[in-house]
Amino acid sequence: MFKGSLLEAMVAHASENKKQTDKQQKILESAIRIFAEKGYTNTSTSEIAKAAGVAEGTIFRKYGTKDNLLLSVIVPFLKDLFPAIAEGVFNEVMTKDILSFEDFLRAFLKNRIDFFNENKEIFQIVVKEMLYNTELRNEMLPFFLENVSPRIAKIINVFKERGELADFPTRTIQKMVFTFIGGYFVSNFVLLPENGTDSEDKEIENIIRFVMNGVGTGKKPH
């Protein structure tokens, strides 16, 4: 689910959101549609204003910046649909030939790297805003954790019972996995997006090796 462009999904969601004034609705729908067609970076606020039939100053008065305009669509979109997105991702990953925790990590990383490559501009904006915007961070982080943590915990417990993971508390393993993998995504797609020299497959195997060195027992699945 939502393996492709988030912008395309947000076009439909924005048109269904009736909580805005007519003018705001036109601005949001026009913005997301043009973002989807041309990309976020290549879209100007003057183009959005023209498509929405409003003055460019109206956009600045209501949203301040183009980033804030995008966030005003992303936040309600994620709140409405993120639970289904999270469920879809984990169901998709776990339907693969998963025989070990390493297999799960490999499938999950491949799935999310493909997704972030497809939606790099949006991911960069959301992460940067969450790093510097305390209000947004306090609003969204608990929401993400609420929808992701129980699913990760369930998977961790399965592989702990099989003896593949160290006898740490599940919450501790979660934090270790989140910290390393989350740090990788932020570094690779936001902070140092041009510094990667390894192939994607090699990077995935390196991540798995580091994670398993920290939480694995070294036992192979039967």
C-alpha cells in the first residue's frame, strides 16, 4: 500500500477534505496536484496561486511558506491514513519468504528505501520540520510510534521466541532498531543525501550486520 508517490495519494485526499474554506481548499488541491505533476522543488507559489485563482499574497498570508503549505496537507493526510499505511507495509513485508529476523530487516529496508526514493522531497521536508519544529514533533512522533511500535514489538517477540534475538526487553530492542535504522534513513535521505558510495544492496547488508551484531544471538533459524 502506498508504495508509489505520496503526492498522488494526497491529491485525492485533499479533494475529500472538507474542513477548509473554499479558498483554502482550492489552494491545497492546486498545490498538491502541481507538486505531483512537476515535483515540489519545481513548483512555485505563483503557479499554485494562478491555478487556485487567488493572489500569491493570499498563500503567504495563510501559510507563510511553501513548506508550511505542504505540511498543512501532509499532517492531516498522515493522521487519517498512516494507520492503514503502516498495516499495509508490514503485511506486505511479512507475506514475503521471511525465515529469519535478518530476512525481515532485508525486506523491510528494501521496501522503505524504495518508498523514500520515490518520495524523497516530502521525506526531507517532514524530517527537517520535525527536527526544528517542536510543536510538530510533539504532535507527530507519538502518532508514528503508536502505529509502528506494536507491529515491530510483535515481530521482535516472534524472533525472540525462536532464539534469534538477545534476551533484552522487547522495548530495548525496539529502541536499538529504531535508532539505527531511523538514523540511517535520516542521514541517507536528509542530512547526507549525496554522500553514499555503496550500492543499495551493500548498504542494506551493512545495516543488517550492524543491527544483528547488536541484538542477534548468532543462532541460525531451523
